[in-house]
Amino acid sequence: MAIYTKKGDKGETGLLGGGRISKDSLKVSCYGTLDEANAALGVAFSQIANDEIKSIIREIQKQLFVVGAELASDEKGKDLLTNKISTKEIVEFEELIDKFEQTIGPIHEFIIPGDTNASANLHLSRAIIRRAERLIVELAKTSIVRSEVIQYVNRLSDLLFMLARAEVYYCQLEEIKTKVIGRLEALKGCGAPFGLSLQLASAMAQAAEKKAMEIGVPVVISIVDSAGHAILLHRMENSLLASLELALNKAYTSVALKMATHELAPIIQPGTELYGIQMTNQKIVTFGGGYPLKLEEQVIGGIGVSGGTVEEDMVIATEAIEVFLRKKEED
């Protein structure tokens, strides 16, 4: 069966219910604009890797056909419709918006579309939906349009804005994961190198404990090798249970990223290269107390201290590093 009927050759199109209407009418512009948005969403869908976002977009595309069918119906046709958009879909959109905002966080500046191809097409879809909303609001002045339809397109534009942000966010996370995994792969197979023995680690821990006792803070001291594996874990009496894991993770972070943990704070902010890295696994720590141990420019291990304030942990760790530096000079 041919897709062309020639019935529209005179500039009219059929409505669900049997009525005929001019193709340049406001009603046709409304559902035609929704069709345009659906096509733009299809482009975004084909570019997105995140399964959750793809699933949401596909469901939206199906719903747009439902909304379009209602707008493309005359009064008789509306009575024939068995599937219409309701408050259920609107509430679901609001829940998704809230969920993504909790994950991504609030925005503090205007967003310029184009960080990724998919996010740009989601922003394009959002703008088209906004246009559709304006047309539908205008149509509602002269025709009966259910309030749920207007609410739906309004919430949809908000959701598409959030999905565009989420697409960029997840792409950045994947990029960060790739970088971190690459660094960790480079560390695989490295044991404790010359110069960072258990004996030296013990001497460093003793110096750290002495400093901790001076300032009255029970801490946990962790020293790891160049692969992030523990050489020594020293726990002072009355130190916090949580400090066991934190000390290890601080040392691990300093080795994995080859920098002191307190130096991470400014470079994990939104828009920076490592934004979101602390969410990639449960080991990355972005506050002070972890330091890499270097032999010339090579990271041969790391130390992490936890139990006091950030400043106290850093002071105690520095005391242990002094022992390491003296030993390095002797060798």
C-alpha cells in the first residue's frame, strides 16, 4: 500500500474522527511540532550510551505519539481515543527531574549546549518542545485542550533539560573512569620498590604516632606501595573505626592520582577535568591527609593519616614524610 494518498494535495489533512483541516492551521502546527521534537529525540537516542537515559527517551517518544494523536483529533475522534496522557506521566517526569537533580546537583550558570552531540540534540529537542508548548497554549484559547496536555509538555521540556545535563555528567564520569583505570593499569604488578621497606614504613609510623600523641589525636596511619597495596597499617589506641578505611583510601588516592589528597579539592569542581572522580569508586578521597612518596619523579608509595581534623592529619603525615625524606637522602 502506498504511503501517499493524494488527499492532501489541496493543502488539507485529515483528523482522527474524519474531519478535514488546512495544513497551515494552528492545530496542525501543534502536533507537527511534536513530531519534529520526536525526530530530534531519535537523533539523541542514537547517540547516547547510558541505558537509563535511552530508556527514558524511548518512553517519551511513545508518549509523544499519544499526545499528537489527541491534538490531531476532532471532537468525534477524541471520543475514540482509549489512551491519553494523564497526571501519572506528569508525576513520573517530576520524580525523574528530582532524582537527576539530586545526582547532578543544582546549576549556577547558564548552560551552553554542545558538550556532547547527544546532549546538544536533547537541548534541541527541549527547545522544540518549548515551541510546541507555546503553540498548544495558543490553541487552547480557541479550542478545548485538556490541562494535562499543557502540563505534560511543560514538564517534558524541564525533563529534557535535566537529561541533557545528565548525558554530559555520565560522559564525564566515563572519561574519568577511563583515565583512572589507565593509571591503575600502569601501576599493576609493581611491588614495594627499593627504599620503601616495612622497616622504613614502621619508622615513619612511629614518627607519625609520636606527633599524634603530642597533639592528643589518636589516628590510623597507612603506608602503601606503588600499586596502592598496604605495606603497613598502624592503628593507635582509641582511634576511630572509620579511620581504618579512610587512612588506606587516602594513601591509595595519593598513589593512584600521584598527588596529595588536599590538592584534589579545586580540580573536582563542576567544569574541571576530574569533576566527579570521587564518585567513580569507594576509594577516592578528596580531602587532606594523603601524600604520595616519590623517588625523584617516580611515585613509589603513599601515606594516609586519618583520625583528626584535616589539618591535624596533614601535620601528622608530614612528620612521617620527614623520616622518609631523611632516609632517601641517606641512600
